Amino acid sequence: MKKSKFASLFLASSLLVGVLAGCGAEEEGTSSNGGEGSSANGGDTIKIGANLELSGAVASYGTSEADAIDLAVEEINAEGGIDGKQIELIKVDNKSDAAEATSAAIKLTSQDKVVAIIGAATSGASVAQVQIATDTKTPMISPSGTSTTVTVGDDGKVNPFTFRTAFIDPFQGTVAANFATNELKVKTAAVYADNASDYAKGLAASFIKDFEAAGGTIVAEESYVAKDTDFRSTLTRIKSSNPEFVFIPGYYEEVGLIVKQARELGITVPLMGADGWDSPTIVDLAGADALNNTFIITAYSADDPDGKAKAFAESFSKKYGKDPNSFNALGYDSVYLLKDAIERAGSTDGTKIKEAIEATDQLELVTGLYSVDENHHPIKSAVIIEFVDGKQVFNTKVNP
Amino acid sequence: MEWLQQLINGISLGSIYALIALGYTMVYGIIKLINFAHGDVFMVGSFIGFYSITVFGLGFFPALILSMAACALFGVIIERIAYKRLRNATRIAALITAIGVSLLIEYGVIYIRGAQPEAYPNVFSNRSFEFLGAQISIQSILILSVSVVLMILLQFIVHKTKTGKAMRAVSHDTEAAKLMGINVDNTISATFAIGSALAGAAGVIFGVYYTKIDPLMGVIPGVKAFVAAVLGGIGIIPGAMVGGLVLGVVETIVSALGFSLWRDAAAFVILILILIFRPSGIFGKNTREKV
């Protein structure tokens, strides 16, 4: 009896030592030239974490993305996984809360030891996990966090392990300028922006910069303040400067009235805005007639005839019985962006994946061609939607 | 013809201010109370018009009349419940009560239906015609004519009817009017009813002209109309009309010159200037100050 007790004690302690040694080796592996160490640890699966808003205030964003991420993982696994390894998806609910997002990121990196994190859907919850991603050298991709602070810290330095799939807000100004110059072929434009919102001011500034760089002239630059209801006098002023195009970054509550009043005053030229216009309410406010010949920018449209987008829309509606929205598309793309990077890195080491994502060039995704700039902001295609009799109709896709 | 267009814009805006300012000025004229809840009566009128068009399927004119009637009743209820018992209280007490009533109405409406805005349905065709290079919509013509008709009607009531005579008498000297056998309480109620009905009409017109209505929509027009009333001379009915129109045109000119962000500031600069240089307003007579 005594002997066997001693033996079991010996066995147990040697086991413990073994585990400790294993840990040590593993840590050494990841921190130095990683690749082999962690892939040996990962076995035949690649663990990817999803830190999403599955409940709480913005649960609809998170669950939309989770659905599409499930679909993408299923497809990749059915085709043999990444480099022959199946993806193991670990989903954590951050309850639409920044503090919960931080603890979810800690759980994913320390307990589950994921290779990369997809999420969160909102900028706030994404920013909350940036520090963890940087400390543990785990790449994270926010599908729909549009605030610059997700990838660039307050000190102006790029967060090395943080990426995003959606374009940032000011990029829409660039898209609008490209669309106006190349598709509508206008030479003069007026800008009428919401002076109370950083979103609108950022868009206006980037539109003006790029429109002028393309040889256009800004004939009027006016602003309003959110909650205004009377825009007629400023619109009359804009009209007298005879622009061929009016760019109106802002939110639908005011834009709806601006469009209506502009048309009443006889401003018939194309009007354009960004995703702030995207609400059914705008049709009630402006009226379907007034909205004709207006354009908005979105990340994705289910009517996009492009092959990849079409295939996605089909397989998504087959699985879930509804048309995909932008959040679905961005969640789906985040998985493929990561897959591409892991394949090119040839390894599941965080730093190598990060470098591979940084080197992503014109990757074909559902939401268009995707490249990364030095601030980890995407340079990518955007979809232009036109309002036709109150309905959103796919107009064109503007490539970067 | 940019200037003609701007003038039309300014007069349309100004006529809405004028309709609201009339209620302020009438109530002030009769009980020396600045009824800060007046802007919210305007809001309630707008919502009554909205629901009678969308839910009951009424046309513009029935909705306008229904809204005016409901607001008249609403104004009388406010007066009877909140202000009547304060008639002999200090003016500051009544003023603070008015602010309280204003907040009660705003947040009461939010409590009942939520804070989300509504879009007024199109009751008139969106057609517009060109006149000397300016685009004039059918809407703005109708709105202007409704405002003008209401103002003429008000002048008629005040100067040609018995109620109007009683109102003028009470406004001139409450005690003497009482001695002459005028029912002061009823006259004050009538004043509130007429003023609130005009605010209700302004609410419906505002909804048709500007489309978006929400429970806090009365705050800024209410304050602007107050400025208009002071500008014309508070307590003087033609003063409120002129004050409203002047304010609307001035605001439009400020925007037209490219200072759209200064538009609201312009209204309050006018208020300050008027209070410094001519406290009794454009139409006011300088009276001895009672100490």
C-alpha cells in the first residue's frame, strides 16, 4: 500500500512537471519564432474567437454578424478548412457592453487560446479589447467598428494587432467624390453639412479634398445644425450658385427635410449622402418623388450582381431564409479576410497573421476589393444605392 | 431672382412665428403673464392635426379646424387649472408655473407616444410654379392665405364683437371692467381659447410646411415667437404680426448672406437690442413705469 501510494504521488508530480514544462515550451514557442509551437498546440483545428454583441442594446448587429460568421466557417470547413485544419469557432457574448467585451477578450486569449478574434460589432466594444489584443499579440478584426479609434489610438499610433472590415466614415467622402467625378461626370458641387456632427464634418472635408483633387470646383459650402427644420433660405443660396451636384452628409431626420425643401425650390440636380441617410424614415420625410435622383453609400447591397456577392446572398438566404444585410456581409468577410491571411502567413502565429493582414492587397470579398492602409483602415469598394420611387436600388460599385 | 425667393421663404417662416406670437401677446395683454406653455400648445396642435389626417383620414381644412378647436379647449383647461388660482400671486410665481406647465406638456406627450418624430403626410400636391424666377409652391400660397385669413378674423373678433370689446376692456383695466359688469374670468378664458386656437393652426401649418414634428418642436418656435411678440410690442396685436414677419425675414436674410449658423443668434440679438433701445417694441407707446 505504501509503495503504491508513493508511486502515485511520483506519477502525479511528474505529470505536473510535464504540464509545467509543456506550458513553458509553449510560451517560449509563441513569443519567439512561434509557428510550430502553437500549431503543435492547436492540433488539427484552428481556434478563432468571436467576441460579439449577442444580447443587449445592439444585439441585432452582433447576431447578424454571428450568423454570417457561422456560415463562413461552415463553408470553409466543408472545403477542407485552412491549410487542412478545421476552424473551431468560439463565440462569446459581450452583452453590448465595453467592460464585458474586455473580459470576453481575456477569456478568449487566455483560456481558449484563440489564434485571432473577430469582433466586436460596435466601435466602443472593439476599442475595449484593443489592449488585450496588443498584449497577447492576438490579431482582432472588427467587422463593423467605424470609429477611427478602433485601429488608431488616442496618441495617433496605430494599434498593431487591430483591423477592421468596414470602411471608416470619412472614406465615404472619398467615395462620393469619386462617384460624382467618374460616374455622374460633374464639375461643380455644393456641400451642405451638419455642423453639429463630427461624422458629417469628416465626410464633408474628405469629399471637398478629393473632389477638388479630381479637378472639380466647390461652388458653395454651407452648414446647418441638427434639429433645424427650415433649410429653405440656405438652399436658395445654394441654388443660386448653380451646382451640378450637392453632397449632403448628415442624418436622415434633417436630410429628409433638406431633400424635400430642395426639390420644392427647384434644385433638381443629383443629391448624395452617406450611410446616415439609410433609414426608411427618410422616405416618409422627403417623399418618394423628391428622393428620385439621390444617391447613398453603403458597404453592401443584396442586389449587387457581382459573382461573389451573389453567391453569398444565395447561400445566406438558403441557410437563414432572408436576404443578408451589411452586417451579415461584413461578418462573413471578416472570416475570409482572416482565412486569407492565415494561409499567406503559413502559420497561426499572431505576429505573422498580423503582418499578412497588413499585406492584404485587393483581396476579393463579398463587400468588394479589400486592401489595408498604414493606419489599418481598409481601402475598399463601396456600393452606391440610388433611390427610385422610394426604393433603394443598386446603382454601381465604386472600386478604390 | 434669388431675393424674391428668399423673401417668400422669410414671409412663410414669419407667418408661422406671427401666428404663435399672437397667442403670447394676447395673453400678456390681458393678464400680464408670459405663457411659456404656449409653444407646447402649438406642438399639441400639430400632433392633433397629424392624427386627424393619418388616423381619421381628414383633409387639411377639417384637420385645421379640429386642431384649433381642441387647442382652444386645451388652452382654457391650462388656464383654469394652472393659472387661475395664481391670478393674485406674484408675477414670478405665475411665470415659473408657466415653465412647469410647458415641461409637463412636453414630457407628457413623450410619455404617451414616445419621443420619435413623425412625418406629416402630403396633404397638398408638391407642385410649384415659377414666378419671376422664384419657385412658389402651392403649399406656401395656401399657408400664407390661411395665416392672413386667421389674422383678419382675429382683428374682426377683437374690434367688432362683444367678446373682443370685453377683452380690450379687461386688458385696459381689469378692476374697472369688473365694475362695468364684464365677466373677467370668462373673458380671460376666451383670450386663452383664441390664442391657443391660433397656436393650433400654426402647428398644423408648420407640420404641412416643414413635414417633421416631434414633442419638443414647440420649444424653439415658442421662444422665437416670444421674441417676435416683444419686437412688435408685447400686448399689441398688430405688433405681434409685424414682429413675426420681421423676425422671419431677418432670419432668412441672415441665412441668405451665408451665416446660416448665426440664424438663431440673430433672433436673440434682436431681442437684446429691442430691450435696450426700445423696450416697448415697434408699436409700443412709452408709458410711465409703475413702481
